[in-house]
Amino acid sequence: MNVDALNRIPLDEARATLKRCCHSSRWVDEMLRRRPFASNDALFLAAGECETQMEKTDWLEAFAGHPRIGDVDGLRKKFATTADWSSGEQAGVAGAADAILHELAEGNRLYEERFGHIFIVCATGKSAAEMLHLLRERLPNDPETELRVAAAEQAKITRLRLEKA
């Protein structure tokens, strides 16, 4: 779909398309209010502007739209509408050794316990070991800092998904 198609499709279809890119209702609603978009650049600019208006609850809602890194079953079951994108984004986990996957699962558990939301990273092009390294690197962050880091990662994911849409 190109930006012209996004501009022309019915509201419900546009909502579903944008929700696949970012699971925040606030972000989706604001993007819909800004339709039509003059170009891809205008679409990406609007996406960034809408992200600056998001608050903690909006980011948490966006994060909830993602499976845990390495959670193949979660990709298939809970995230059927974005499973194809998520599995491609997390391709670096597909061939990972069991030990790395176990460490990712444990790291995810510790991360969620500490921050109250899943570990968000733009996984495209990263190996499982790289993602594990980033997870461990971010665990010492204070919650406010980590929310900003996770939000920046979500913004990268949203941009990639807008490009795919």
C-alpha cells in the first residue's frame, strides 16, 4: 500500500493498517485526524509528531502490541495481525542457540519485573545475541530513562512498519 492508498481506504481499514504499525490508540487516532498525507515524507513527519504527543500510558499500549523477543508462540497466537512483520523483524532469533533463547527468556522476565512492560528493541537486522546484549545493557536504567529508550525503539519499529504498509 502506498500513501495514496492509505489516504483513500475507508476509515476502519486505515485504522487497522495504522494499528499494525503502532498499537497506541492515541497515535492511531491522531494519525487518522491528519489524513490525507501529501507524501511519504509527510506521513513519516506526522508519525513522529504524533509520537511526541504520547504519554506513558500511550507508550505502554504501543509496547503491548508486540510479542516478547524470541516468543515464537506469542507471535503466532496473540499477534496474528502483525506476526508476519514481527517474525521478520525477529529473524535473528530464529536460528539462535537454546542457551541464548533461555537467557533471552530470563532477561525478558527480569526486564518486565523491573520496568512493568516488555523489552522493546528494533530487532530488524540484530542477532539474538545482540538483542540479549542490549537487554542486559538496559536493565540498569532507571524507569524514566528506560521508558524513553523503549519509546525511541518503538518509534523505529513504527517507521519500519509504515514503510512496509
